[in-house]
Amino acid sequence: LLTDTEGLSTTHLTVADKDGMVVSYTLTIESTGGSGIVVPGYGFILNNELTDFDSQTPHPNVPESGKRPRSSMAPTIAVATDGSVFAFGSPGGSTIITTVLNLAVNAIDFDMDLEDVIAAPRISQRNGGVTQVDQGFEQSALGQALTAYGHQLSPVDELGAATGIFITPSGQMSAVA
């Protein structure tokens, strides 16, 4: 989702090797160019996490000594009792948490396969009056029922650019982005 307050500065990678070692990694530099500082000899840009604070006082998220800024990163690895592994995550600023929740619910509660989990329409409610939806969710039976109950559904082009890997107990892997 790209809005005036969301940008292209976050990405999510989900990777696994032939031995089943898995990494779910969300990285962000917060704004184009991050802090503007490149680590000498290593070539990566340092994050600009100060953009996650709210500089307007009084505000509980104002930058002060000892505080950590709000962050919405949620790279996830879930291991089932049968030994299967589901690793997943997404970029998307403040929609990351709801995107990851959508993925988890679809995989765990609705037992959807990975391709359907990643491709399914998503909803994002972040303590406001409007719920963002993508992929025509507002026109689905559930979307219409929610609207009939008084929910305001606002269609957006995309909620999260999720990636995921599923590994069966026998070691068979599937990956979807």
C-alpha cells in the first residue's frame, strides 16, 4: 500500500536453504536514503528510525531519552506440531501488522494453501473509522455484510506485498510472493 505516508523504503524477504533453515526478514531504512550514513567497509545504509516517532508534543510517541519508536515490522516463522514450517511477512508501513495477521489466519485457521494465503484479499483496520480492503473485498458477500452492519470499507490497490515459504515435514518447500 502506498499512500502519502507510506513509501518504497521497506521490503520483506522470506528465504530457506536446502536444509530447511528459514529466515523471515523485514528491512526498512524508513525513508529514501535512510539516515544518509553508509557503514564504512560494509556498504549498507543505516536506518532512519526517528521517522517512526511523532515530533508533535504533547504525544506519547515523541522522541525522548530511553524511548523506542513505534514499529510495525512482523517477520514471522511458525512451526506446527507436525514439524511443518510457515515463514512469512510483508512490507507496508502501518499495514504490516494487519497483513501478517491476515496471512496467519488464512493459513492456520482456514487451512488455506500458501498460494491462496498470499493471493487472498486482505483487510486492514487500524483503530479508525475506515477499514481498508483490496482486491474487490468490498464487493464480496462478507464485504457487503460488513457494509450492511455499518462498516466503512475503503478499497485500495494493495495491502502488503507479502512473501511466504511453507515446508512440509518431509522437507518439500513451496514459496510464493
